[in-house]
Amino acid sequence: MPPQDSGPNHIALLVDGDNAQPSLIEPILTEVAKHGSITTRRIYGDWTTPHMLGWKEVLQTYAIQPIQQFRYTVGKNATDSALIIDAMDLLHTGTVDGFCIVSSDSDYTRLATRIREGGLFVMGIGRMQTPNSLVNACEVFVYTENLTSSEQTPDDRPIPPKPSKWTGTVSRAVETAIETGIEEDGWVMLSIVGSQIRKLDPAFDPRTYGYSRLSLLVKSEPDQFETSERAISGHKQLFIRRSSKGSRQQ
């Protein structure tokens, strides 16, 4: 995942209106803005159907361009084709540096792969039941369930108890990431760990496990990981290493 302060400058946000919720448009825009400036905002669907009524209320507010696509055949999703064609047109114009595809439809897997083959950043946003093929085709994938959570955990609050969703899979992912950037003293910068985890799993998100940031997630496992704050070029950076307790237990 590209660092948030050096990500792509121009991102095209393409929303499949048949597979997205209008109530989430504000957190979606906020999430995409972490990676760059949203210069293209389009939503695709058949605007003659009642299904799209909810979207009509937010179009003007958030400056989203509606793209009409009639359903010519029952059971066929023409929206997919319209979105894909527009994405390829944008890809070849060279006016954007990245894309965000908002959908849970695996039909966009090849599109995401093709865009990344062109050297551009691809972000996906969809439900947790989104097929792995689309999730893994993106550089970053955000589950909409994580956008609906209003609970945040600032650093000045006590670390919450470990949620039931925590599994050994998370610990293994962090450990693997640590190994890729470990220094001689066994420590590695947490930001490097976070970037490496996203390379291994585009959908990795601390919010899935009840934490607003990766730092709080790893601090919830003191038997597995140790953290240390250091000043690097005048800025505080958090470092992490495998806990000696965890090593002895293994």
C-alpha cells in the first residue's frame, strides 16, 4: 500500500450503484481521500428504477456524476459493462493515477488486474462477502462493515479487551511482516509492518478486529509483541518486535 502522504494524486471513484449503499458515500469518500485526490466521481445504474432513488438524494451534495445504463436483458447486469468501459477509457487517457471501484461483484476482478498491470493504484470497497478474487486483485480493499463502525479508540483511552474476532492468523501476519523488515536488534518500524501486511492481504484492516489503528491492535497482544517509541528525524515513530515471552512459549 502506498504511504498516505505519497499516494496517487488523482483517483477515479467508480461506483456500481447496484452493489453499493448511498448511506455510506461520506465515509467512502473519506476513505478514498486517504490515498489521493478524487478527481473523477461516477456512479452507474439504471436511474429509471426505484432501486436508485436513494442515490439521487446524494448526487448533488457530493458532486457525483450519474451514468445511465438501461437493463436491456432481465438477469444481466449492464452496469458492469458500462463501468468497465469507462474505466478503460480513463486508463488510456492518462488523466488519473489510481482507481477506486466500489462494488462486491467479482466481475470486476479482471478490470482491477488490468489496471494494476498498467502500473496504476487500485482500491476496492465492498462487503465482507466480496469474493477473494476481487479483494486480492486490488492493492487495498476496505470492507464497508468497517466504515459503519462509529467507535474509535484514541491513544489516550485504555486499550479495549481483545475481541473474539482475533485469531492466530493476525499474529502470523504481523510476525511475517516483521521478518521482512527486521533490523539487527530485532526491531522494525510499525509503518513498514503495516505496508507489508497489506501486500500480503489487501483487506487487512485493524478495524475488522475492533481497533482503529494497527498500533492499538498489536498493543493488545503484549505476550506476542513488544513496542517502543523512538525519535526519527525529529518525529516519533513506533517500533515493534516479537515479545521474548511469546518466543519462549513457542
